[in-house]
Amino acid sequence: MRTLIATLGAVLLLAGVVWAQQQAPEQPLNLAYFPKKAVEFTHTPHLKEAGLQCEECHHKKVDGKIVKCSTSGCHDVFDRKDRSEASFYNMVHGRGSKDMQSCLGCHKEAAKGKFKSMGRELTSCKGSVCHP
């Protein structure tokens, strides 16, 4: 009986921790940082279909909370020609690094593996899920 109560207590504690975690926005985010057509980014396919965890992309936290990619001090440089780690454009389209992959780098990897059938839908500049 003690084991059952301890197990039930652990399950309830874990459920509370999971419930208290930050939730990804359900509505698409309009990433209109550059003059071309804005990209509507949706977290759902990245979390549910691709099975990513928030921390795989959001590598910075402030006061224990995940912050937006464009938060000051992260990827807050909006010059398309800038290729520094602070560049938002480079974060999305760049080659990435050994510690952090760019969005396009991850899409290219997915198009060779788990999402091979999507191919250019994931990686093209035009007519893709990012740039329809």
C-alpha cells in the first residue's frame, strides 16, 4: 500500500511539473523582420510531428523561462548581410555551429531522413512550408 501511495504521489508531482512548464504558442508567429514576405512560424509541427523539444531551438533562458529567438542579446541583429551568431537571418538560414543548428540546417537534415518525402518543401526558398 505504501508503494502504491508513493507511486501515485510521484505521478501527481510529475504531472504538476509538466503542467507548470511553459507552453508553446498555438497561433502562428509572424516573423516579419525582413523586407520580403513574412514567414508564419508554427510551433506545432516542430513539436508534434518532428518531435523536437523546446530547448533544441531555444537555447537561452531568462529567469528559468524560455525566451523568443529575437530577445535582446540572442538573435537580435536584423541585417540580412550580418552572419554573426547574433544575426536572426543567420540563425534561420545559416550553416549553424556544432552547438546549435540553423533552422534551414535542421530542415535539410530532416529532408534526408525522417521527412524525406517532403524534400524541397522543407528546403526551398520558394514554394516551401516556410516560404509558400
